[in-house]
Amino acid sequence: MANFKITISDKKGKSVSKEIKDKEANAFIGLHLGGEVDAAIAGLAGKLKITGGSDKSGIPMRSDIYGSARKQVLISKGVGLRQGDKGQRKRRLLRGNTISEEIYQLNCSYDGELKIEEAPPAETKA
């Protein structure tokens, strides 16, 4: 059974985090980065676009690596590598672009506007 922690962001910079389990999580299995899924899973109207994610160990997903396995890849820039010297390449452990049960956290973008409920101010005792 798959469990995902999903971070949903809108175009204005607001984001919301939700945990999705069991049946709803199975809708994500087998999808690729850049794919779309119905936002009703998260209680929203419209579509969610999958933009990234990481596995249980924190290894990031990269869109140009096919499959769901971990791979040691020689990269010069992009996801999984900080800015380095010009021409520098490093071998990094990255995860493929297909969502599997080993994925723990997913990043999604939402085309609408998120309504975030603010918590009431905490009462202080004197």
C-alpha cells in the first residue's frame, strides 16, 4: 500500500501539504513527472501537475531518467546538483521519473488558487 506526502503549490506561491493513503495514492502509481492527475484526490477542483518528488531516503526524482529505479548518473547541472564550476561534472544517485511505492514525497502544481485556512491566534496565559 502506497502512502505519499503531497505538497501542492499554486502560481501565487501558496502551498499546502496533505498526506494521501491507500486508494487515492494508487492513482499516482505509474505516472511520470509532468503528468496530470485529478485534484479531487486532494479535495480540490481541477488538475494537479506532478513537478517533482523524492524517495524515503531523500533521493530526488529527475525527469530525464526513465523508470523508477535509483541510478548513479554523471550530471553537470540540474536537479540533484548544486551550482559548481564551469565544466564540472559529478556522479550522483538519483531516482527515475516514474512514481512507485518507494516514493515518499511528491511536489505538485495547481492551476487554480489555493484557499488556506489560517489558525486562530494562540491565547497566552498571564
